[in-house]
Amino acid sequence: MEVDLAEKTESDAAETKSSSAIVSTNPRPEDYLTVLALPLFHRPLFPGFYMPLYVKDPKLLAALQENRKRQAPYCGAFLLKDEPSSDTSATETEKSVHDIKGKELYNRLHEVGTLAQITSIQGDQVILIGHRRLRITEMVSEDPLTVKVDHLKDNPYDKDDDVIKATSFEVITTLRDVLKTSSLWRDHVQTYNQHIGDFSFPRLADFGAAISGASKVQSQAVLEELDVYKRLKLSLELVKKEMEITKIQESIAKAIEEKISGEQRRYLLNEQLKAIKKELGLETDDKTALSAKFRERIEQYKDKCPPHVMQVIEEELTKLQLLEASSSEFNVTRNYLDWLTALPWGNYSDENFDVLQAQKILDEDHYGLNDVKERILEFIAVGKLRGTSQGKIICLSGPPGVGKTSIGRSIARALNRKFYRFSVGGLADVAEIKGHRRTYIGAMPGKMVQCLKNVGTANPLVLIDEIDKLGRGHAGDPASALLELLDPEQNANFLDHYLDVPIDLSKVLFVCTANVVEMIPNPLLDRMEVIAIAGYITDEKMHIARDYLEKTTREACGVKPEQVEVTSAAILSLIENYCREAGVRNLQKQIEKIYRKIALQLVRKGALSESTVAEEVAEPEEAKAEGVDKSSQNAVGSDTVVETETPVDAVTKLSDDKVQDMGDQTIDLKDNMEREELQDLEAAKNVEKILIDSSNLGDFVGKPVFHAERLYDQTPVGVVMGLAWTAMGGSTLYIETTQVEQEEGKGALHVTGQLGDVMKESAQIAHTVARAILLEKDPQNTFFANSKLHLHIPAGATPKDGPSAGCTMVTSLLSLATKKFVKKDLAMTGEITLTGRILPIGGVKEKTIAARRSDIKTIIFPSVNRRDFDELAPNVKEGLDVHFVDYYNQIFDLAFGDEQQIKEK
């Protein structure tokens, strides 16, 4: 933007010429002394600028149109004064001003205005362009308002005046600074240059005031100022103010821009990147790709998927297309579809209905456990006859380490089903089983839905571990939530909270494990088929250690079979003195301990032999080098050479004589023979086996943990062996009774051994029954009436409770009262009533195994438990003399009947 400061003072002729360049006028603009008065509401019209104006007055609009037709396209544009006491809005003022007519309007107009050319009229819109300043002198007519005007000229000024030049330069500089930031101002400049030409000082002042954002009062002051210097100063103030406003605008924009977070910028860039990739065809839209992926997933299950599930999937896919990718609902729907389409709807694995093959697999993995194997084979047989299998709920109960979890894995292998295990021990949140509602942040489906997604089939074997250790917290009762999962009548339509569509779990085979069945809630237990695994006797542990544990451990430790030998005596000693519990987990740990120490010995021996061989190889080479030197010296000094040859050297020399023409092959032959000799040497050393026997077992596993459970070869008077059940399996325990003091009328009983309430009551019952039986057998004996007795059960640090020691306590009391020894190798169990009736007990298998472990030959059980004993495996019952009794009198005869056994030793 430049101003030609060299141009001469603007004359009337020049103004006329420039004005006539816009619109051809005849007569000239200065000839109009009477004009129509147009009120302006917001800003005055400056010479050289366009202004659109809406004219609401029909008469005024008609007069303007008439003027334009009569080749008099000029009017006067005057700014409307504000009312002094007006607090109404600008819109209301504009509406009310249209109603002002005549003299009232005349009084409201500013005196100084602009002669405006009417360039076009479209409807009620009139386009004006300003030409020169006017001043109203008087009113001519009221409707439409017509006034007489004087044409104003700028005061004379010196165009070479330095002050004016400096002021104009400052206006131009400020305008340039503002134009750098505002494109709107550049448009104004282009328009002005098009129609008016180069700027002069007066027009520069008008331009600055016209395009600034000044108020209408300030703009009117510039319009009314005829002194060019003063007008330039006023315009400069307005432009400077505009510059400050622009700076404030820039600072506000910068502050707002800084508030945009990095995440938002990253999002915008990602969206731009996606758009670019889409334009280039590098990738499809996210939502389209997702929908295609989900449809491809469900395509393989389309024929098998239930109709109600397909309907939900289609609805969700439609919903996904309508959602914005940035919305939270989009992510929820995407995750939901991800789970829905990932499930194996109607996809079942081919089951194994070959009973013989299943039997072989079960025998490979586990020794014994015939009842469990029989039940699985029954399941397979039923499935084969029906042509399809139905899921069942089997509960394996027993002490730790008997192989409950590994049995579940073997069953899955035998049935050719996928295996999935999850533990519910300590589980206190229902959502782990039933899933969360989708409305929660981080919602997930339950374990069963996760299981189906992981295994990829709808008929896996699911092992629910530690079901007797279910917790109960603030988030509901998981045991009750498992009812729907395990109930065969309900799990065909299992409803997960997250998926919210029924899932068919009727083909799933559930195997639960528990240590104590009594801890399982009854409604849950009612839906299970319980198979008890009592534990293993010594013979079974021997087979398991030999055929399974030792082989697996040896391979895991990298030891070869020819490098070690563990004798049967060592394993037997390990079982009896270190691993007496019902399971075999501790036995496996001890075998691992043995083989770790064996591995260390082998590595140490190998390192030692390597160093020895290295020394032996180094010595012959040195000797050979020395021999060469000596032979060369002897060859020089005399004709006779005396050499000591090793067998290898002799063979090498012989070979050299025979294969003189073979060249370099002679050296290879020597190397091969030396290598073979070294290998034979190493093999001879490796042949030495490490022998593990009962004599050196302590070197590998330490001192024995257990001693013989039988504290006595022949139990003393007042001591009887009983059989007990624990969560770790069966065990034997002694019940001891002794006399504290004797005095007439001092009959009393004191019990110790950290006994529970039930066991304390059993002791009181036993005391009463023993007094009755003694009175019957020996009416003259007043032992109980006059003796203060102390009954103790050893292992006092172990809490003990239960009623099945009742008959053993009676026998102990009677042994002390009658001074008779109890029959050797006898153990008993059973609850007793006040009438001497023997009631049934539990844990027959565990107690039988405990008796065999202690070399007990004779066992007394209640008659009702005969069926439990008959169901035991033959190898468990072998060599035992078992008696089943209904009343205590039968026990008395068995315990004290043989006179040979009651002689004091």
C-alpha cells in the first residue's frame, strides 16, 4: 500500500474526474444541492466505500428508485444520533427508527453526512457508494425526508508539510502491520484501489477510519473533520487501537491453542493420517475393517449359531456403524462384539468313544484309582450307545497330593476333549463366574465364557479346583452363582451378565476337586457325583514312584538311566520314613531332591574327569616331542637308535610302513585312533553308577522325618490303638489312660490332648459305658468308683475332634480297670452310645490304609461299615483280619479274649 506524496493538492476538478470514473454522471455530483436523506444506524459512510442498506420505508424506497430512473442516482447518507436516555437494545432501536418520520427524523440526524451514489436496488436492499462530504442546511420535505445540503471541501493543506508526511507514514506503517494478520483488511484495500485509485492524504485518513473497528461516534468525528492533519491524527489513533486489539487477539488465540492437550492433537493427527491412508487406498475405514473382521469370524459358525445370538450380533454390527469411533460407546460395542464372535457357537470336538483306548490312556497316567477310571469308562460307554455325550458333574474328593487335578487332565486326554482349569479357592466375587454388566468400566465376562473362548470348543472338560474353599464377600455368594453353572437342568441356558445371551453348557463335562466334602454347600453338593480318593497304601506308592515319579523326575533333571540306580529298599524307606501322608506330592519332592543331588555329583565328576583327561592327553604329546628330539640326536651321534614305543606309536609306525603312498591320510588315522582311545576312557568312567540304597538314603534327603507310628510292640495296660480320619488321610493314634490316685468316692475322669467338644463328650460317654460293662463283668470291682483317672491322646499340639474314638476310649478304660493287655496288632474305631451300641463312622478306606501302614493285622469296624470295606480294592484288604461289631461286648471279647496276649511281658 503506497501513497503518492508528490501529487499536487487535490482540486475540485480532480475529485470530479475520479468520481466520474466510478459512475458516469450527468449532471455532476456537486450540482445536487437537494437530496433524499437516508438514515444510517451503525456507522457513517466514508467517501470511496460501499455500503449495503435496507430501506423499510416504501415511500423512501420508491423515491430512490424514481431518482435512479431520472438519471439522478444520488442521495444523502447521514448517521442517526443515539437517544440520550435509551437503554433498549440495538435491534429494538433499529425497529423503532423506521417509524420516525419527518421533522423528528430530521432532528435525529447528524449534520455532516456523505453524498452517496445509488449503484443498485434489489428489493429493499440499496447498495451505496460514498463520494463527498455534505452538511444539512434545512429540511425541504418530510415524507420522504428531503434536505438541502452544502458540499464540504477539505481545508487547504501543505502536502510537503513534514508533520503531515510523518503522520501519514505512521498510518501506513501501522496499517501494514495490521494487514499481516488480517486478510479482511487486504480485501478492503483491494476494493479501495480498484475504485478510487491511489491514496491521497485525506483519503488515507478516511481509509484508516473506515476499516477500523472504531465506534460510530469516533468514526463520525473523522467524517466531520475537514482539517487533513487532524483527520490523519484521529485515523492514526483508531488504527493504533486496532493494532493493539489485533495483538490481544493473537495472545488469546495462542493461549487457547496451548490449552489443546497432546491427546487431542494426537487424535487430530491420527484422523488426518487415516484420511490420507484412505485416500491412498492403504487401508479401509476402522469401522468397516472391524465389521468385516467380526463377520468373517462368525461366518464359520453361521449355520450352528443360535438365531437369537445371530440377531444380537447383527444389531450390534449395525449399531457399530452408526457410532463415532471416538465415543466410549463405540469401544463398549466393539469389545462386546469381540467376545460374541470369538465364542465357538455349536463347535464341538470329536470325542473318543473307544473304551479300550481310554483305559490305556488312564492307565498310562495313573496307577490304581480303579473307581475313578471305572466311572469315566461308564461315561464313555453311555456316550457311545447314545451317539452323543452329555455333560456331568464329577467331584473328586480326597487329601492333598493324591492326584485330583492331574486326574482331571487325564480324563480330558482320554475323552479327547479340550482341558480348562480354574481355581475358585477364596473366590468371593460373583462376577468372576457370572461376569460384569457391560455398563461398568473394565467389564469382563465370567470364567466360563473365557474358557470357551480359550479352548475354541463348546464341549471342553472344565476342572473347577478347590471348590470346598469358596469364599463369600460383599460382592455376593459365588457358591450360589455356581448352582446355575453346575445344574444340568439350567446350564443349557446359562446367562452371563456381560454377554446377556443364553449359552449352552450342557455338553461341558465339569470335574470339581475338594479336600473336605463337608465344606461344600449342600445345594451345590447335591448336583455333584462324589468320587472319594482316600490315598495310597505303601504298595501303590511304590508302583507310582517307580513307574511315574522317578521316570519323570529323571528326565526333568537330565540324568540318564544308566548313570544311577535307586533300589526298591531306598524307595520303601523313603515312603515309610519320609513320606507317610496319603498323597504322593511330598514323595515327588523327595525324589526330585535325590535326583538334584545326583545331577550335582555327575557334573562334579564330569568336570573332574575332563581335567584328568586333559592332563593325560597333554603328557603323551610332551613325551612325543621329547622322543623326536632324542631320536634325531641319536641318529646324528650313532647308528643304533633305542626307542620306547607306545602301542599307538607302534600301530602308527606299522601303518606308516604300509601306507607310504597315501600321503596326508596317515595323520588322519593317527588322530582317529587317539580319539577312539579317549572316548573309551571316558565311557569306562561314565559306566560307574551312583547307587542309592536305604543305607545311604540319608545322605540325599536328610534324617528320617517319621518314626514308626507304633510306639509299642505290645501296648501296655490302659493303652489302645485307634484309627482316625484327617484331611491329610487316615492315621493311627493311641489312647492312654492311667490312674492318678485312688480313694473311696474319688471316681473322676480328666482328659487332655487338645480335644474338641465332641471328643470330650465321647470320653464322658466312654467312662459311663466302661463303668456299666465292668459292673456287668466283675460286680465286685470298684475301680471306677474309687479312682481318679487321666485319659490322654498323644500329639497334644494337634487339635482332635470327632465321635469315632468312643469304643477305643472304653477299651482303654477297661484295660486299666481289669489290668489286661489289649490283643497285639489290634486297632479299632467306632462311635459308642450309652447303651453300648456301635454306630457307623466315615473314612473306612483312609483308616484301613493307616492300619496297614502301621502293620496292624486285626481291625474292628462297626457292622454298618461292612459295605464300605467290601468296596475297597483287593490289595488294600489283603492280609487283614477285619471284624464288624454291633455292640461293645463283641469288642470286649476280641480285645481281651486271648489269654496268650494278656500275659505281661
